[in-house]
Amino acid sequence: MRTQVAIIGAGPAGLLLGQLLHKHGIDNVILERQTADYVLGRIRAGVIEQGTMGLLDEAGVGARMHHDGLVHDGVFLCVDGKRHHVSFKDMTGKAVMVYGQTEITKDLMDGRAAAGARTIYSAHDVALHDIFSNAPRVTYNVEGETGEIVCDYIAGCDGFHGVSRQSVPPDSLKTFERIYPFGWLGILSETPPVADELIYVRHPSGFALCSMRSHTRSRYYIQCSLDDHVDAWPDERFWEALKPRLDDEARANLVTGPSIEKSIAPLRSFVAEPMRFGRLFLAGDAAHIVPPTGAKGLNLAASDVQYLWRALLEHYKDKSDAGLDHYSERALARVWKAERFSWWMTTTLHRISDNPFDHKLQLAELDYLFRSKAAQTAFAENYVGLPY
């Protein structure tokens, strides 16, 4: 099989890249190790930046997002039982939208199917070949049959554990990582949210987050130990751990109910440099991971796609390789700013140690944020998304 761009991974990054390329006449094929149902079953991020919204519109799949998504003009930060509001609209004139990654994935899958573009699911034993040549190849196996894709470029959008980054010569790759000594225990429930915007909670017992997916579906998180197991957290125990961390109003508004999904996610910061290796370009979680505190994971993947699809468009339409040559540099500049913001959110709002000095620093940092318009503007600029 011959195509212009082979995309590894049918998550939001791969699907969005494929949809944008197809719309502009650039042929591409997506390979995905899992089934389509498995990909749709992943429960992930729910807050998207205006830049991500714009890309989904550009890809022609934004209609349902605008109809069903919840626009948020700010967030609440609750510190030891007292809630404070930071208005994105007042500080930046921008907003974010709550619209689940599962819904984005469905929209992109439907858009790709309607366009007749090809996605190969359940592709096992995927291997990348000749990435530093002018004719890279991808081989794979589906139901015992071996296939091969010859292409101009490969986009590695297959996540942290995918084959793309593993195919890079080790001596040409630098990695930077921080593992946080705690995780998030999260549940999804068919219950109304406690507020009309997200509430980030800093509490002596540990971090909490009150989020939502719709007016009738809520997503809650509490900080937990990396040694915890989901089986040790029946729903009743989760709700009882969450309630004391909330302010009085949120506690009064809390509607409990059975969870429809429950999981524990470890928190990690990770960056791989560079993001280009010959004809292979890494994008999304294949190149970087952020803790979810700053709502940057999906949005960073989208910004990578923004740089990459425009660079490929320049190559094919304008016969210029400037965008491809500067892809890694441009993407990483934004990645590191998002890493910084996510690290700041994580270390400021979580119980990071038993040292009273750390506790006092967190309170001082948050008190400054609440009293300073400049600090709130900087917070809002980062949360709604820095420009591409």
C-alpha cells in the first residue's frame, strides 16, 4: 500500500491529524493496535482550549461539540474550605469548554468514516522501517495477514507506550521525567455536578477535583497513594473521603450515586526531545506526558497536530520544508510551558509532603494568586491555552 502520511495511533491526535490532512487533499492511513470499540471506551480528559476547538472546527467535526459542550468562563479554587473564583473572561477574554475526549474521538471517527479515509484497527506487530530514508515503511499484521505501507512521512501518535518512540535510536533521544509520589482516584457518576464550573480543591487531607461531562454526569477525583487499589475503594468510601475536602456549598450540592467508571491514575511529567527523527514525527503522548491537574494532555496533543499538519501542508502545497524543519522546536517550546504550568498546579494544590514548610509555601502562593490581578492573568492565560 502507498500513501503520503502513515499515522500510528487512532486516538484523538492521530484521528485529528488524519482528518485535517484528508480535508486538504493529503492522503493518509491510520494504524491502530486496538479495536475501535476499545479506543472509544477510554475515559480521559474533558477540558479543551479554544485552540483545540478551532482545530476540531477546521477538521469539520465541531458541530456536536458546540451543541453539547459546556463553555466555562473560569474555575474555582477551594483552599481549606474557602472557595475563590478566577475568571478567564475577565483576565483574557477567552474561555474553555468541557467536552469529553470520548466524544471528541467519536466525532473524529464519524468524520473519518464519512470522508472514506482508511483506518486499520487491530493492527499488531507494527514496525517502523527506514525512518531516516526518503521512503520509510510500516509493516503490521491483521488477523494473521502481513501488510506494508510505504509512505513519505510517519506520524507517531500512538501514546507513551507505543512503538513510534521505541523505534528511535536510543542515542538520538533525550528524555526528561518527574514521577509524582501520588495518584488520582477518579469516578464517573450519573449525578449532576456540584457547581457550574470546575472546583480545584487544596485541602490538608489531599487534593480533590469536582468536574463534569454534562449537566447530568459528573467526574470527581481525590488524591490517593500509588499503593492504593480500586477494589479497596467502594463508592461509599470514595464519597466519604471527598465530602470533608469540599466547601460548605459544594458539600450541600453533592449528589452521590453509583459509579459507572472508577480508576486510579499515577501522575507523571515526561518530555522526549527532539520530536523529529528523519521522516518520523512524534506527537501527543508519544512525546510528552503532563499530570492532568492543568488540563493540558489532550490540548498539547492538539497543538502538536496544529504544527505538524500545517508543516505537511506547506510541504505538499507550497513545496517548503520550513515547517517540517522547525516542527520539533516549535512544538517543544509550547510543551515545556505547559509542563511548567501543570507542574505548578500539581505542586501547589496537592499534599506533596508532611513538611510544614511546604504547606506554608502553598498557602502563600495561593494567597498571592487570589490577591494579584497579574497573577490571575498569568494563571488564566496558561489555563485557556497559550497561542500556537
